[in-house]
Amino acid sequence: MRLGYFTMPIHPPERDYAATLAEDREAILLADRLGFAEAYVGEHVTDSAETITDSVVFLASLVHDTERIVLGTGTVNLTNSHPAALAAKVAMLDTLLEGRFILGVSPGGLASDWEIFGNLSGVDRRAKAQECIDHVVALWTGEAPYELSGEHWTLSTAKTLMADLGQGVMVRPHQRPHPPIVVTAAEPSSKSVDHAARRGWEVISANFLLPQWVRTHWETYRHACEETGRQADPQSWRVARTIFVADDEATAREYAFGSDSPYRFYYDQLGTKLIRAGRANLFKTDDAMPDEAVTSDYMVDRLVIAGTPDQVVDGLLEFRDVVGDFGTLLYCGTDWVDPALARRSMELMATEVVPALNARLG
């Protein structure tokens, strides 16, 4: 099993903005030094707690300071993106990284982002997201003047093309025909997973889903692959989990579950936003369960794996027993309430947990 990193960073809104960006960069620089295989970064425009507003711009700041780690958007919110702008900036980032890049996409999940971009109501957001990525791929693989049209965008440079001068011609990414595409899935039996499988793309399962719902992603992916005549390889599946590792159990429990825990703050924020947006089902074992029962205690108890290295290995094996085999475990970033403990957790994850986990998996 490979180890990666995923952050949809959630910081206390009162923190200094520049400091949160520096902290998020340091986490990925540390992941690179520790040998993490991949790192994905999310984005939101209208949230003072989730402070990375453009994942491509943020990743560009890491181009020359990382060496081996593959960087990915986690994810670009397609519903709120113009396909030409997205195609151009991703092509540039992929070139700067010399192909050390993965494009992660999704319709986006923050209601206030949908509102500010005019996508809150009256729009089939999933269909709009699919149209966006279809246009992006067509711009990368087609030839100017790009006669593309759809329900939401019409793209062309026919009236202004001067091909001999380069005007009206878009740059292509370093990887051909384009960077690998992964889709982040955050719903049980997600339609996005089915669509990804049929397009030959891969999947990241979100960290805030209960294990029984994570399992439905692979079942959906495998079924869609079978229908399209393609063999589904679980080694291509990336699964995110919220994990904290410490040298002793008491420290682990206090930092992961105590009243001042960054993990508790993370799920206070994330859970409240999703529940108020009508998505409490993501956290429920049964649809009959009332929304009021989805408390912070309920979420951290079921969604955070914390303890000593041996305890975390046991917890991950129990999780894997439920969801099945997968290739990459994505360790999720949180606010660094205690930077020393946050760094130590990542170190223990890379040097003790994953080697022991792989040894026990044989």
C-alpha cells in the first residue's frame, strides 16, 4: 500500500491567512521529505476557514521546493470553473512540474461557492461539471480554432485565429494526451464513480465517509468497468482517512478526541456545513437516524483513527476488512494546533505505520 497526503485545509477563521498557507505548504514539503507518493489539495472560494482558494495556484508554489512527490488538485471544482481558463492553467502547471501532476476533479461541494458562481439552484451541477471536463480534454487534444459548444459554454477562436503567429492556439500539457484524471467521491454509490470508471479515470474516496459507504465506491467502480470491458485494479483506488499517530496512547487520544483537538474542530466545521446543506446521510449508518444524532462525538469516534503506531495499524486493518483492498492510503491534513505533534504524526505514519501495515498485508 502506498502512502499519500490529502488536505482540504480547515483552519480557525481567526488565524492569520498567510500563516495558514505557510503551514499547508510545510505539510506537503514534509510529506515529500518523508517519501509520501502523492499530495492533493482542495479549494474553496467563499470560506474563511478553508483558505486555499485555487488549488492550481497553491500547487504552483511547490513546483521548485518539492523533488519526488506527485502533486494533485483535490479537487478542482468543475461546476465553478471556466473550461478554457482551467485547461490553460493546468497545462502550464503540468509543464512546470514536468508531468509530476494529477488532475483531481469534482462538481464541488460548498454551497456558498455554488451560490456566488450562480450554481446554487436551477443548474444540474453534475452535468455542468461533466461538460466542463469534456471541453478541457477537447482543448488539450484538439486543434485550433476549437469549435466546441454545449449547454453552458461555447468555445472557439475561429474569428481571431492567426495560427502562424500562435494566436488562438492553446498550450498543451506536458503529459500526453493529458494528465491522469481522478475523481473525488463523497456520496454512497456515487454516480461520479460510475462515470470515472467508464471514462478510464480513477477515484479518491473522501475521508469523511463511513467505511460501509466507502465500500460502495469500489463496488460501483468495478461494476462499471465490467460493463465497459475493462479490468478494475484496486491498486488504482485511493482512499482518504483522518488519522493521528503519536508515540503514546494518552497523547494520541487527547490530541485526536479532546476538547481542543484539531480533529474535533475539523469535523465540527465540516459536519455542520454538510448537515446544513442536507447531506447528513454521509455520516449515518441508517437513513432513519435523526440529523441531531450526528454530533461531533459521533463523527470523530467513527471517522478518526488515532493511537500509537500499532493501534493505528490495527485500526487501518479493521477499516480495510470492511472496504476491501485499495492501493493508496491518503493521510488527511488538519490544522496544526501543536506543530510538533502534527509533524511527528506524519513521520510515524511514513516510517512505522505504513511499513508495518504492508508487512501484515504480506
